[in-house]
Amino acid sequence: MSTHLIIVGAGQAAAQTILTLTQKRYPGRITVVGDEPYPPYQRPPLSKKYLSGELERERLFVRPTEFYEQHGVTLILGAKAERLEPVQQRLTLADGRQLDYDRLLLATGSRVRKIDVPGADLAGIHYLRTIADADGILGGLGPDKRLVIVGAGYIGLEIAAVARAHRAHVTVLEATDRVMARVVCPEVGTFYRGVHEAAGVEIACDTAVRGFAGDDHVTGVIASDGREYPCDVAVVGIGIVPETELAEQAGLVCDDGIRVDEYACTSEPQIYAAGDCTNHPNAVLGRRIRLESVHNAIEQSKTAALSLLGEPAAYAQIPWFWSDQYDLKLQIAGISTGYDRVVLRGDPAERKFAAYYLRDSRLIAVDAINSPKDFLLGKRLVAQGAMPSPQRIEDTTADLATVESGDPTGISDDGEVQGASGAGLDRQA
Ligand SMILES: Cc1cc2nc3c(=O)[nH]c(=O)nc-3n(C[C@H](O)[C@H](O)[C@H](O)COP(=O)(O)OP(=O)(O)OC[C@H]3O[C@@H](n4cnc5c(N)ncnc54)[C@H](O)[C@@H]3O)c2cc1C
């Protein structure tokens, strides 16, 4: 009898796991349980081309439904997995259905962090995680509509850019003192703030939200200083939390995400996890991390699939991420947390430059704005542990590609660590 793999969650990680397994002719049966009514789809366009109306819904799907049928993958959609019993190897759905498994992959992603202030449940207040959320926001956008966005992170600012294209009046309220504070340096944040303000977006930093005004429908957002920002629609983008509910209920070890090893295996040997929901060791960073990115969802799912196929290969990647706002493509290689120096290469006034982040003289991350060359180079140099001098980074005529590696650990040109051993990862985690 063939083994039965159940994948819980039908998002980016589920799709990639299925793609890898089918490419490699996985001999077992595969069932996917997803609580949304759609087959796996890509979320990034929800705050970009889907919201602007440039991309049709069908183009969001990683593969059409027929693909799954053709490969014998059973999709159970619109169904929430509610109970996981590792000893019995049984999954119970919200409608009472019970499914037995031999192996199970948790690909449950993240859920939005909700704002807990008076009026937060009024109609017209949105979050953005799903197609349904994007459709809800789209319904409220249009010329002269007043949109207030709570949170100046990627999602909030991407929505602001698209809303300006819809000719809405846009205000962004941010609790900290600058935009994208969690992910980019003040220099890059200041640049983005300027771009948004030039496009007509009002940005108020140091402005926390105290509540929402309105009877049934939101009419305004009340800031901590008592000022009310009138609106027809509000969007809250204050981050996400890993979706670990099912894992925790099943007794799996969770700690800011479902804890997995470098092979995507959880604390239960028959259960794997991949994507946003995991907390995993990263050999390149030398520590555990939880990531919210398509790249991680894709690559960690390949790792999980290889483990399921009995061909384990340790996960070791340079994290990367992107954000599209107006005509600006921001590509980030590495994680800048803990940097002690930032050096700009290129001129922000030309809307094409990069920020190189150093820690103890070693390059740890690069933010490239409209500069794919800096992104690709940065990815490689970060992987190599390169130590470029600030003078050389600043000098746009200098060739950074030849900079010496600070830590030659055998890393390929695309930033992937070769042959990282499990023991090494455990030691570094
Ligand atoms: C608007 C938006 C824009 C983004 N832009 C970018 C970007 O530009 N670049 C980038 O790298 N990343 C971006 N991301 C992040 C990226 O989309 C995620 O990192 C990626 O989707 C993670 O994939 P995943 O499969 O782990 O989770 P998800 O894609 O979130 O899929 C998880 C699925 O599991 C379902 N689920 C959860 N629990 C259960 C349960 N108990 N039973 C059944 N189903 C369940 C969820 O409803 C969801 O459908 C963006 C995200 C959003 C929302």
C-alpha cells in the first residue's frame, strides 16, 4: 500500500512541495487540506498588480486546478484542519472528517496581527493576507476615496502606492519614528518616505492608533494624540504571526514558529513543516530564524520534499525578499539586523542605489533599489562573508565583484551553501 502524505495549508509552500514531489515522481498519495476556497496561489501580487487591477485572479494560481487532478493530488479546499493527533497519525477537519496519514507537512503560513483598540471590528477596516481581503480593499478604493493605512511596513506602503494609482487620498500612520523601520536603515527609509510624499501620500510617524470612529462603518482613525484622521476605508498592516495553532495543539515544539531542523522535520518524526510557519536553523546566518518570504517558502519546501523522498539535504540559503512600490523595485539580500555600519553605493536622487550593511566589517545584507546588479552581487558577497572596504563600496567605479571573501565556506555563486552538514547546523543554531 502506498504511503499517504497530507499537506495542511494550500499556499506557496504547499505548491512547491507538490511541484518537487511530482517532478521527482513521489510514489505516495498526496492530499492537501486548505481553509481558503482556492488552490495554492501567490500572495505578493495581492498588494501589487492584483490590487492595481493589472493582474487577473487566474494568474495568481501557482498551477491550475487541473494540474493537481492530472498528478493525482487530492485538494480538499475550504476545509480547516482542526485537530492533529501524532500518535494516531490522524487529522480531523472542522466538518468532522478524519484523515489518516503516514507523513504530514504543516504549511500553514502566517496570519495577520490584529489591532486591539476600540472600534477595530467596524465595517470598512481591512487586513491583507488573502484574495478575499484584497477584493474587500479593492471595493473601497477609487478616486477621492479617503484611505488610512495603519502601519508603514512593506504591505502598508505597497498598498499606499497602489491606492494613489486609484487616485485615492492616502494617509499612513506609523507608530515608530520612520517607515519600514523593522527592515531598512534610516537612509533607505527616508528615501522611501520622500517618494511617497512626492506621490501625494501623507505620512505621520510617531503616531500610534488609539481607536476607530464610526457607528457601523469606519469614518475615522483616532491617533494617540487625539487627532482623528477621517476615512472611507482603513487598512491595518502591522505584521503577521506564524500560524502554529494546529502544531501547538498537537504538542509539537513551537518557539516563534514551528521548530524544525535543517531537514524541515518537526519534533515529531512523521511531521514536517515549511514556509512562514517555521522557525528553522540557517547555516549562513549561524542562528535560528523565522522568515516571511516567498524565497524561504519555496526553498524550504524543496528541503521538506527531499526529506519526504528519503533524499535529505540540509537547508542553507541566503534569505532574500523584494518589494514593489511605484516604479521602485527594492530587493533585499541577507538580514541587516545587528549592522554597525551602512554604506550607500549610488545616488538616491537617481532612484537607483544600494545600501550595504556591515557588521564587524563583514557584509551582512544589501538593499538594492532599482539595481538588480547590486542585489545579485550583494547576495553572493554576503554568502561569501566578504569584507569590502566602505571606500570601495562607495566608489561606483570600483569593481566589487573581486572583493576578498572573509570566510570561504564553499558557497556557490547563487548564495547557496554547499555541503553544510547537519552537525554544523546544530552547532550554529
Ligand atoms: C499582500 C502580501 C504581499 C507579499 N509580498 C511579498 C513579496 O513581495 N515578497 C516576498 O518574498 N514575500 C511576500 N509576501 C509573503 C509571502 O507571500 C509569504 O511568505 C508566503 O506566502 C508564505 O507561504 P506559505 O505557504 O508558508 O504560507 P501561505 O502562503 O500563507 O499559505 C498558508 C495557507 O495555509 C492555510 N491554513 C492555515 N492553517 C490552516 C488549517 N488549520 N487548515 C487548513 N488550512 C490552513 C492558510 O489559510 C493559507 O491559505 C507577501 C504576503 C502578502 C500577504
